[in-house]
Amino acid sequence: MSYLLVLFANNILPIFIASASGYLLAKYVRVNPRSISQLAFYIFSPSLVFKLLTDSNLNHSDIFRMGAFAVAGVLLIGLLAWLVGRFFHFDRRLLVAFLLAVMFSNSGNYGLSLNLFAFGKDALPYASLYFVVVLLLMYSLGVFLASLGNGGVKAAIFGLAKVPAVYATLAALLVNRLGWELPLPIDRTVTLLGDATIPTLMVLMGLQLYHSQWNGQFLALGLANSMRLVLAPILAIGLAALFGLTGTAYQAGVAQSSMPTAVVMTILATEYDVEPSFVSSAVFTSTLLSPLTVTPLLAYLGA
């Protein structure tokens, strides 16, 4: 038990303390999370992704395996969530909201920080690659689901084209492929901006959690939290073996899969009016409950 407490204190508690600062900032200073979110989304996150991928030794095989693992995990848990929702006769809007809450993990705000603390800098390229793939799925498959098929394909394509991390990933792969080196001023600029990503995301999570709204769908909420926090990491362990992830890649992939519901889902649910209160509740409760499942998982992963 003491070992688990140490794992929690060293790897998860700092994330919650940093997020609490954002929560208090939203409560007493009334900071608008949208402005901070735009900074992280358009500048800091793509800089971090580009820097990590260009500095890492990931080869095409590593990239393919992690990407395939992330896609398979999202689709598999999504299929199971759809079956559960149909079994309990969720109406169309609640079913879509349930899928959004279960399928997409908070691999940015929460996951990158956790991987850095638990497994060190070597885990960040793998964790970042997972984050980029899930981000692409959020703005394609997530948008498609949220739109309920009403102009979903066009909205998905348009949304995907606006994700800066996509271009950062493509640019990093091109630089690696051609063996280029960035001019020192550019390299230092990208490094500075990338270093701001993780602390910004932790504070942003607190800002966004402050604006979460409680919803009374207790059955759906309990099922969503159970699938997101318990079933998803169990499936990830099996999928990681199937896709041949080992070492740090295995640790980062499974840890990223175990994260609570992505905060971005509240934006999609609100934009398309698919039970935004339920999705906000799922984000808030799964985040608060996550130490109960993530801490023993870190012990299993050898943090």
C-alpha cells in the first residue's frame, strides 16, 4: 500500500496540484479556458510533437505499431461501448455521448504529463505519437459521431485539416526522412514552445474541469467510467502484446490508453448538442476517479 501511495504522490499528485491551480484560477480570476486552449492547440502542442519526433530514434516500424495500436484500441472500446449502449437501450443522443466519453482518452492534458513523470523522457515520443493519432481520431471519427451523420464526413475532413499537430507530425517525418537539421534559432524556438506544453495542459485541465456540469445519468455515467478506466487498459494490455509493443513503448501505450475521458469531448458534445452535461460529467468524474485505477497500473508497468 505504501508503494502505491508513493507512486501516486510522485506521478499523479503533481498533475492534480497543477490542475487545481487552473481550477482556482477559473473560479476566482475568471480566466477563459478557450484562450489557453488555443495557445496549447495551435502553438505549444505541435511544437512539442515536432521536437519529440525529430529528436527521437523512432523508426517506421515503431511509428506504425504505435499508430495501429492506438487506432485498434479506440475502435475496439468503441465497438464494445456501442454494444453496451444498445443493450441498455440508450437513446440516440445519449448513445453518441456515451461513445464519445468511452472512446477517447485524455492523452494530452493528463497522459503526456503522467508518462514524463512515471517513465521519463524516453516515453514521451511514444506517448506523443499516441496522442497525435488519438487527436486525429477525435477530429475525424469523433466529429463524425457527434454530428450523427448530418454532414459528418465534410465536417470531419474540415476539422482534421485544422489540427496543427497533423502538420507537425508530417513535417517531423519529412525532416527525419531527409536527414535535415534545423537552424539553431529555429530549433531553440521550437524547444522553448514545446517545453511550455505540458505545464500549460495541466493548468488547462483544471480550467476546463471547473466548467464541467453534473448530469443525473447515473447508469450511463457509471458504465462510461468503468469502461474508460478499467476495461480500456485491460484491452490495451492485450493489444500491446498483439502489436508487439515492448519496453518503453509498451509502458507509454498502455498508460495512454488508461487515461480518463478527453476534455476535448465536452467541446464536441456542446457543438453538436449531444448531451453535453453528460459528457462534462464523464470528464469530471473519470478524472477524479482515475488515481484509483492508474496508480496500480503504474505499479504493474514498473514505474
